[in-house]
Amino acid sequence: MPVPVWGAADPGGKIEVLFRGQTVATTADDVGRWRVTLGPLSASAEPAELIVRDGAGTVVAGNVLVGDVWLCSGQSNMAMPVRDARDAKTEMAAAAFPQIRQFYIPRAASETPLADARGAWAVCGPGTVADFSAAAYYFGRELHQRLGVPVGLINSSRGATQIESWMSEESLRADPAFAPVFARWQKRLDLIPARMQAYEEAMLRWEEGARRAREQGLAYKRPRPKKPDATEIRWRPAGLYNAMIHPVTPASIRGVIWYQGETNSVRHAEYAPLFKTMITQWRAAFRQPGLPFYYVQLANTVRKHDPTGEEFAFLREAQRAALQLPGTGMVVTVDIGDNNIHPANKQDVGRRLASVALAKTYGWQEEYSGPLFKKAERLGREFHLQFSHAHGLRFSPGRTGKGFEMADASLNFVEADARIEGEMIIVSSPQIGEPRAVRYAWGNAPVASLFNAGRLPASPFLHVEDAGQ
């Protein structure tokens, strides 16, 4: 791929960029921004120096590798560092991979698109990998070991964030269906004065309690009230995109891995169009219409504050809908979530993401997806279910047929029997005389029983027949 190099200098300044035998010159524009493009480069065996000259002097960046760069974004499950993931001590001690690098973008938000992002590249090693995104590191490690090329990971993630904050404002305003996004934002802004007043009143009470405790020689253990964000800017539509994605859009990247959705689960009906729009918008921003975009479907997680028990189930359906876009791939994790909002097993997440990339981006011949529901045909009192990626369908030991449910027109689901016939699943229930709906692994924390020969789990799904069928 062509390799852009960009920066800032004096307006009208002459710029010269030298790297691995190439020299490219340009002139900074009237505000001092400049950009050049190096011709395609082969992957590095050894690091080299990147030299930039202008009238004010020379800047030398050493230890520069050429390899495949992936943008790794999302919320807390992408942000989770290696130090907090499974087998952290063992993994950190073994992380001697100097050709894997992470560029960490610190958490930030902005009302307008920024030209630059703070951050620096870190070379992977036992002393540095603790701060790498665990999902991104295990993804990058698998690619590096199997492809034999350097891998760069741009870690642009932030916990507890909504998808609309990661999208450009133009893409959100272009669709009238996204008007509620801005209505919610305005409501947050309207609540700021009341929240600040409540905080100030709480602080007065806290300070009075602390004063009385000191007078009595007692420890005051009540926590100090947390000051609210006076601007709420991280919740601003496009706020994270402006500060943490837009600054790197000049780069040539191999693809994107994305791990987000939890925060949007309460508004799952919005997620499918938002997600598809974001993917399309990012591809336009990076000037790559076919930019690979691979993502993680939400894991099995207990949700104490969800009375429906189905928020994550519907969000998973919305995520699955993005597979309608070309160049996308989805990793299913309902078998490894441990009923934890932050599953520690990021090794399997990384490996599964790498399998998708190896198959769809690099052309390797290997199974990269678990079974995906395609079609349901009702025959009498049975549903005959067809799947893609169905070679070697099997149930996990001790869980034969678990997780399948059926319903009649009332849509009151009951547990169903399921059996495998070749690459098809036959579902029935003696309680359902006229089946109208079938689902699998439904709910926030479902049981995953169906896998394929690649040992990859089937995605949850819900199928309801139209009234006319």
C-alpha cells in the first residue's frame, strides 16, 4: 500500500521526507499542514530511520518498521490491558515480540475534528505489553506469528462509550432516523446545572461530616462525592471520533477490529443502522471503500439491571446485521464470556479475530466463523434450520440441543428439542402444535451448545415467521 507521512511546519515551508531509499518533497500549506505519500514498501526485516527536513532543521524517527497496521477500537473490552486479562503474568513474561508495536491514543474527546492525536509507539516486550490492549495484542500476535511480518496496533478505545460518539457528526446528521441521538445529547446538556448543584450540596455535607470527624478524632470513611463532567463531552455525538479517530485517518491501515456494543444495549433497535453507517463512514474517512472491518459480538453476560433479560440478545442481532456489508466479519463469544461484562479470556477473542483476518484479508484457507443462521423452513411441527459455516456441526459434550426454543403465534417460547442432520438442525417441541418462531442462545447469558468442525460457536439468532407465511 502507499504510505502517507504527514505533519506540520511553517506555512509555505519546503518539506523533504526520506525513508528506505525514497525521497519525496512537498510544500506546507497556508496553515502549515503537509502530507506526502511514499510508494508501496515491503515488510521490514530490520528497522530503519525516517528523516524529515525543512528549513528549520531535521527530524529523525528511528526504529521504524514497515508492516500491517490495524486500528483497534471500541469500549472497555477493547481497552482492557493485558495486565488485567487472563494469565497476565505468564503472558507478559513471554511477550518478546519486538516487531509488534502499539500506538496508544489517550482518552480524549472534542467538539470539532482534531488534526493530531497525542500518543507514542511502544515496542512489545515483557516490560511494555502490560499496557497493550489484550484483545488487540493477541490478535496482533497471531498475525505476526503466522504471517511473519511486523504488526502495528493503533489502540483507540475508551470504556463505557456509545457508538454514536465514535461516528462523525456529518454521518449522524445525514440520516433523520438518528435525530434521537442529538435529542439525548441535548437532554444531557440540560441536566448539567442540576447535577452540578447536587454535587456542590453533597460536597458541603461531606465537608461538614469530615470536619466533625476530625473534631472527634475519628476517621471519616465516607467517600468524597465525585464531581460530574461539566461538559459531558465524552457523550457528545462524534466527540470521540473527532479526537481519537479523525487524527489517524490520513494513515494507510490494513483494517479495523472493533469491540463495542454494551453501552448501546438499552437502545438496541438503533444499533444496526448506526453500526452500518459507522463502518461506511470510517471507510470513506480512510479512503478505502473495502476497508476490512471485523468485530466481536457481545459475550454471554449476566445483566442485573435488565428486567427483560434480552438486551444483549437484541444487540447481538443488531451486530449480526452488519455482516450484510461486504468486507465485514464477526467473532462470536457467547461460549467464553464467563457471565462477566469484562471476560478475562481475551486470547480466544484475539485468535478468532485473527482467523477472520487471515481468511478474509490474507486469503488463507481456514474456517473463520461459527455457524450463521441462513434460513428456517417449517415442515409440520418442525423447523428445519440451515446455516452457513455448517461443516461438521456438533453439540458440545453434555449440552446436546441446549439453547433452542420454539413458540407458536403467542411468541411464548419454550425449550425445544434439536438434532443434527448433516448440515441442518431439526427443531421441534411437543408443546408447540403450530410453530411460528424459533431461536437459539437467546438472552443475556445464554447456553452455547452448537459448534462447527472449526470449534467455533454458532451465533445466537431469532427467527419469527411473517403472519402471511
